[in-house]
Amino acid sequence: MVDSAAATTVRARLAAKARANPSVALGGVCLLLVLVTGFIEPEYLSLNGARSSLLQAAPLGILAGAQTILMLTGGIDLSVTMIATGSAYVAASQSSHGAAVAILMGVAVGLVVGAANGIGVAVFRVNPLIMTLAMSGIMLGTFTAWTQTILRGSTQVAPFIKELAAGSFLGNRLPYSVVLWAVISLILIWLLRRTGWGRLLYAVGDNETAVRLAGVRTWQVRIAAYIAAGILGSIAGILLAGRTGAVDLQLANAFLLPSVAAAVIGGTSIFGGVGGYTGTILGALILSVLTSMLTFLNVGQDIQQLVYGTIVLALAWGYAGLANRE
Amino acid sequence: MNRDSRATVVFNRAGLILSRSGWTLGVWLLLLALLIWYANLIPRFGEFQITSISKNSLPLVYLALGQAIIVIAGGIDLSLGALLLLSNAIAARFMADQPFGAVLVIALLLIGLVAFLNGMTGYVIRLSGVPDIVVTLATSYIWSGLALWILPSPGGGTAPEFRWLFTGSESGIGGTYVLPVLMMIIPATVVFLLSRRTRLGLSMYAVGSDSNIASLAGLGVTRAKVASYALGGALAALAGLATVAITGTGDPRFSVGANATLNSVAAVVLGGIALTGGTGLVLGVVAAGMILIMLNPILSAMGINPNNAQILQGVLIAIVMMIGGLVTLIRERRT
Amino acid sequence: MNRPSPLLTISGVAKAYGSVVALAAVDMTVRRHEIHALLGANGAGKSTLVRILAGVHPADRGTLEVEGKTANFRTPVEAMRGGMATVFQDPALIRDLTIAQNLRLSRTDPATFEQWLEEFDLGSLDRDRMVRDLPLDILRLVDLARALALNPKILLLDEITAALTADQAEKLFELLDRLKTEGCSVVLITHRLAEVMRICDTATILRDGCNVAELEVGGITQQELVHAMLGSPVDLAPDTQAGTTAPTTAGAETVFAVEELASGEAVRQVSFAVRRGEVLGLVALEGQGQERVFDILCGERRPSAGRILVDGSPCRFLSPADAVRQGVVLIPGDRLQALLPSLPVYQNLVVTLITRIRQWLGLPADERARAANAIDSLSIDTRAAARVRRLSGGNQQKVAIGRWLVSGFRTLLCFDPTRGIDIQTKGEIYALLRKLAADGAAVLLYTSELAEIPLVCDRVLVMHNGLIVDEQAAAQATEASLLTAAHGLV
């Protein structure tokens, strides 16, 4: 009797802690997954294991950053993986002009497509799901056609991009791409927490009318958000291309749903106004560790998808449970 | 005088119906225009083309009808394509080399099973308070994993009579157009009547329009939500069955399901159902689904690379939605 | 005196939302043949009690008894079966369906519904009209007729007169009187004390989630009711009396003016000017075009004709951003249009400081001081500051005003800022508006409470059918003179 009462208070206190700081709870889940994976494959608990998981997580984390920014405004980007693929193609085709031009041209794809998405959503008020879905179709068609004409044969990536995506500092210990992700993370966290634009992202997602009546041109905020998401998509695409060394139209496809899932697991509300990038980083790490674990378990694609789906559902549910009790 | 006013009433009523279902009408007119254009593009337009268009549209039309019901009730289901995969995989695996009677029983059981599974998804959404899009994103992995587990590689089959039922021919090539057209009209009519003429259907509209008010008015929000997801699941199962009938095999690839989901959302929006829920008629979605399918043969008839169909489809959706956005914008400014 | 037997007995009902206690313990008895007023300041727990009675939320503790039988409703349907019919503040009608479809959904008997509708001369209402196309007053009456068609033992009316015209309200009162004699009791929630004095028999007063008094309305004055609601006598009048300042503003320069403003049928011709240091009142019955005027003035909508002048030079407002840059700012009638509900008070206040792209990459250095100033001068209760959603209505309104104190402004447009707000906060808002004017702002105040005019304004305009039909000096304006003009009888 006394024991159960004590247990209840302990549970209540834990729940209150988790509510106050969801990142801690997420970090716990992530740690648990790492330990389980280590139990399955002791090799994993080494510098190499960490390195491979981080390498996995970097592009996913950057793509999920794009979703986080947009989800905070109540939007979403289903074209972000096509942007990644398209940027990779363009960067590859421009490889002969040197790495800088290649990367800039690649990022320009994200800028242009992001701006188009943003104009559609913010000015013409198209539902973001539909706008980016249509954009994804347009890009897939365009690039399919271009691979047979102007982009023909340009599937090889410049050495510099390969080095950036797959190379490392300090004798193969610290991958460049992870460092790049860390820098992007810091910038994103700074933008969301310490700048007027970041504040407006939350505000627009919470109540656009109130922000408009406050004298803010909300369409500018939204378009900037889609452009930022497009640029992040481009960076992720170029990293992916560098890692695989070649590009094809399926390059980033598999990352679309995980990029949304990582942001959701990290506690960003799909309705806008609530969340942040710290949670998303943890979300991306959790999904990457999960992928490693399933690979070590040597199970088929079928079981991998089953487990992946179940874990995403369980985490989202747990999160909602915490938020509802509040 | 009296007759005059009655005429006015009739006229007003007609205007009201027209203004409310204007979008639906517009989509059907667009489909008609595309059909006429297509008929003039190719040297011979006959039964073969009608059969081919109507049967190839079946899976998307079913899936879009299911998505429409779920969207009307205020949700969105990203797992419908995965459910199509699951139903396709189960059907192909267990229908192979079975007599027609057994195949029909399997089909009915399958519809019931998938409806139950998706109804559970709807229940989980209500219970957990997790947004629809997130839950169905997760379940889409679960169902496609399950589909892959049941049918690890493309294969399987079904009874020839079952193929005839959906395609009008036992081999899936040519045949009569009566069956595919009927198989499109009957489910669409049933879903339409269910959504507009029954209390359950209206309660789906109510819940999608405003679930708080619906519950104040004493409606069962959970019941409407679960029912909409179950109905969506049943239609996804039907889409899987149509796929197995058209192709004669099962194909459990993840990307097939993901594309089907995205197309169903596109058809719903093009069909005039707002993603915010509570409005729109499911009939427009039938035409929208067929339009999206027809772009492919039209472009190949024009001698254009079919890859451009994808571009055209995207541009079409974007432009239609932008015009829709502009129209509401102007209307808001005016009133 | 032999009092009728109790019909509804509420004892010890309590309800908390998370850590916020909405009802501490409420006891209340509604007798047969009675119209029972439920009164209280905002946040006293009236709406929560209605929701419990209507079965929307279950009570945490306590019991309900209808005719002596325990009736703890768990769903709205159970409550309806138990003899309760509720008309909520917002009509419980689905906007995207027709009236006929709505009736079908709630299983309302069309014939009975028809009868009740005819009581309000709405028998000719087309049932195939979409709810979204109908005006609010009609919807409330439709909702009421639907509730009456349930043939309830107890009718709960939450602020029903708020959207009704005077003659509709009159019809309603006659109807309630008749219902009372026929044996259906009514629980009436209202902010309008005149109504209470007029038709109610008994009043239960809630304060801070407890019932603090039950009064026989026959034996008391309106003033006593107010005292019972507040707990202590409050001086409604602000420190700076209006009228005394009027002479000084008469010579001051015009800050904001409109000339021959028009917009469709709603606004036909509106011209006026607001001077520096002046509070200009605007009075109108529901739906005379006042919403449209405010929409145009704040930049949400463009006029079809006419000019807006700021400091004498014409301006075109293409969006609220343009208006805000000219110092013309709006406090909207619907508080939800001004608040970021899931964000803290602080972020709500400072959002007005980042309106330009060049402010995107940084934060204003003095925003903390400015926000603290606003919180101070409005005495916003910041105990629930982490999410504005959890603040009481009065505090939310203070935040909506406070965000303009943070950024500064020259012309303040207030659309019914005291609607649905407790008396104490109302007094604070009056004082604040006077103070802002004294500090040099021009204020345009639309209000639906005519009693506010002499308290706050210097001059008052009366609008009717899209036109300004009268102008009066606020100090001399009475409810009678304003109402006469508002009906177009000048």
C-alpha cells in the first residue's frame, strides 16, 4: 500500500520531469536504443559505430531540419527529397566547373524550388501538402526528362563533394559531414531561438491572423521558411550524392517519410507553433540508431519496416500522452 | 405572381445546387473535354480505349474515394497506399490457383479485414490524440512491412473470372467496357449515398467541419472517425483487389504504395474536397482520379515523352489549387 | 411563502482542468416554474458549470439531481435524454451542412422545430440554406428552436441575447415567461443585468468557482447584484472623467480621419475625424456596417470608395502592415484574432516589434524592458504566463492591448474591447483608454455597451445602415438618446 503510493509519486515525478524537459526523455530513448544495439552487436559500441550512425543521421537530420522549420509554421514539404535529388543532379552535372560552382548551382535548385513552394503556399494559399506534392511531381518529371537530355551522363560527383560527404578529420574519426551537420544545427537553433524570424515562425504557426494584425507581412515569413527548407534539402542532397558517389532519381526518396517522422518524434507539432530543432536532432539520431540495429539483427526489409513503423507510432503516442496530461 | 415566385424558388434552388456542386461539375466537364480531345487524337477510339481507361482508373478511383471519405471526416490517411499493397499482396498470395468461389470469399474477407485494421487506426488516432498524418505515416510502414512479409517478391495470381469481374476480360486484355464501368459506378454511388443520405455519413461531414461543435450537438465523434477510416480501408482493399485483377499478380514494393497514396491525395484535392474537411462531394473525386490516369495515354498519343505526364500532372494540380486559392481570396475581399 | 419543488439540484460540483480549478464547489437549486439567472464575473466558472450540466465534461466531484434522481451526465446525449437542453454561446450547428441536415443529425422532430421557429417569425426560413450563409442571430434562434423541440425540463441559455436584436430578445422573454408557466425551468447566463432584473426570479452568483449568493431578484436592485458579483463595491468610473478633457481636445490637431468611406452595401458613406487626445465612440446595433468599417481602417480590406487620412495626408492600406506603419493599430473584437494561444505572454507582447525584414536576424535590445513596462502598466496577471491560452478572458484582453503598448502607436482602433469581460477588468480598460488619450493617442472605440459611452468617450458617433446618422457629446449622451439614434430615428 505504502509502496504503491511511493511508486505512484515516483512515476508522477518522472512524468513531470519528462514533461518539463522532453529532450531528456528522448535522449534516454536514444541511449537505450544504442545500448540494445550494442548488446546485439558489441562492435557497435565503438568509435566506428558512433561514426557510422552519425554519418547516417547527418543527411536525415538536415532534411528533418527543413521539415521542422516548416512544421513550426503549420506547413510541410513533401518535395524536400526531390529537391535533394535535383540538387545532387545539378551539382554532379556542374562538377566539371569545379566544386564551388557545382555546390552553388546545386543549392540554387533548392532556393528556386523553395521560393516557388513558398509563393504557392503563402501568396496563392495552396495547401502546403498539395503544393509540395505537386512540386515533387513536377521535379520528378523534369529531372527524368533531363537525365535523357541535358543532364545525360552526368551521374558522377566531383571529388571535393565526395570528400566532404565521406571524408573525415583526425585520421578517419570525425567525418566532415557530421561537422557540417553540427554547424547547420547551431545555426538553426540560433535562428529559431534568438532571432526575430525564428520567433515569427512560431507565431505564424500559432495564429497567423494575430501576426498579420500585428503588422507583420506573414507571406514574407512563410516564403523565407520554404526557401530555407529548400536550401537545407539541397545541402542534404549534395551530401547524399557525395556519400554514394553517384546520383540517380531514387537518391533521397527513402528519406521523405523519415524526415517528417524525425521532426514529429522530436516533439514538433505538425499543426505549428510548438517544437524546436534540438528535439529533431534526437529524433534523427533515434531513427538512425534504429536502422543500424535492424541491420545488425539481419532481418529482412519486411520486419525492418514493421519495427520502424511501430517505434515511430509508439514514440509519437508517448509524446502526445505527455502533452495531453499537461 | 404566385407562379412567378414558385419559378423563382425553383430557380434559386437550382442556383444553390449549382453553386454548391460547381466544382464537381467542373471536374466532370474537364474529364469530358479530355476524353473528346483524346478521341480526336488517336486514329480509332472505341471500346478498347474505354475499357482500358476505366479499368486502369479503378485502383486510383477506389483509393481516392477512400481518401475522400477520410478527409471529409477531418482526417488524412497516408497509409492507404500501403493498405493497397497489403490487400494486393494477400490477394495474390492466397487467390493463386483457387476456384472463383474461394477467390470471392477471400476478397470479401480481405475487405473486412482491411476495414477493421484501418478502423483501428482511426481509433488509435482518437485515443492517442496524435495527428492523423503522423499515425498513418507510422502505420504505412507497418502495413507495407506486412505486405512484404506475406509476399516477399512480386508474384502470385488470381482466378480468371475474378480478373473478368474488374477488367471485362479473363486475360486482362481488351474485353467489354461494361464491367469496369459498372465496377466504378457502383462503389462510387454507394459511397456517395452513404456520405450524403445517411446519418452516419452526415456525421462524418459534421465531425470534419468542427468536431467540438459536433460533440456539443451530441454526435459520436469517435464513431464517425472510426467509421470513416474503416470505409477508407475497405476501399483501399478494393483498390488492391482491382490491382491484382488488372495485373494478374501482386507487387509489394514500398514505392508503389507511397505513390498511390500521394495520387489519392491529389485526386481528392482536384476533386474539390478541401483538406480542412467537412466539405465537398465524393463524386468529383471519381472524375479527378480518371483525369490523373488519362494524362498518360493522352501524352503518348501526342508523341510526348510519358515522363512529361508527371510534370503536367504536377502543374495541373498546382495551377488548379492556385486558381482555387485566388478565387477564395477574391471572394473574401468582396463579401 | 410556498416555494415550488426543486427540479434540478446541484451539490458540491467541482471541476479542474489540469492544475486550474474552474469550479471549487457549487451548490445550486433550480425550482419548477422558475427563470434562474446564473451570474458571475469572467472566470467565475459559469461556462464550466454549463458544460457539466450539458454533459460535455463530467464533473470531478459532486452530484446532479433532476427531479430527485441522480443524473451525472457523461455525454451530451445523456444530458438531452435527462431533460436538459442547452443553447451554447456559439451555435452548435455544423457550418458546412444545411439546416435540414443539421436537424437530421440531431434527430430533431421537424414539425416541432417548425412550430418553435414560427414563434420568432422564421417559419419561412429555407431549410436547405447552408448554416455558414446565415447570420448569427438567425442561427441562435435556430439553435434555440432545436433545443426547445427536445421538449426539455430545463433550458440552459448561455449569453443568448448577445447576438439578438431588441425585438428578437423581447419575443424570447415572452416565450420564456410562457415556458415557465408551462413547467419548463430556464437557467439564463448573461452579462446584461437589466435582463436579469426584468425576467428572472432567482439569481445564483458564482465567484472564483463557488456559489456565493442566491438572491430573490424581486427584492433587490441592480447595484446590489453588482456588489454580490464583485464581492466589494467597485468604482466603475475611471479616475480621469470624460468630458472634463473634452475642451482641451477641441483645439488639438486631427490625427486620423476618413472621408466618404464606402464598401459595397455594408458601408455607404462614413466620414469622421479623431483628434489627438480624444476618445471617439462609435455606437450601432448589430450588423450596421461597423465591422466592415473597422476591417477597412485596420487594412484587412480595401474600401470601394473614400479616403483614409493620417495626419492630413491620404494613405492606402493594402494590408494591416501598412496601417501599423502609419501608427494605426487594431484591438479586434474577437480576442482570438489577437493572441498567440500556445506561446507565452512575453512573446505575445513583443511580436509587434519585428514587423520588418531587417529585424529578422536579431532581437530588439530593449524588448525586455518594453514588455515589462506593458505588463506593469496593465497589471497583467502573469501566473499562467507560459501559455496565453490559460489566462482568463480579461487577462487575455490585456495582452491584446499590451502588445500595442510595447510597440507604440498613434491611433488605436478598439472593437468592443470589453465584450465578455468581468466588471473589474472593464474598469481598468476604461481608465487605460483615458490615459492613452491623455498621453496623446487618438482612440476610436466601438462598443456594444451603451453605458460605456459617457464613461470613456469625448464624442460619440451613431451608425445605422452603413451611414453615420448622429453625433453627440458623450457627456450628454444617454442610453435612450443613443438607442433612438441607433435605430435610425434621428
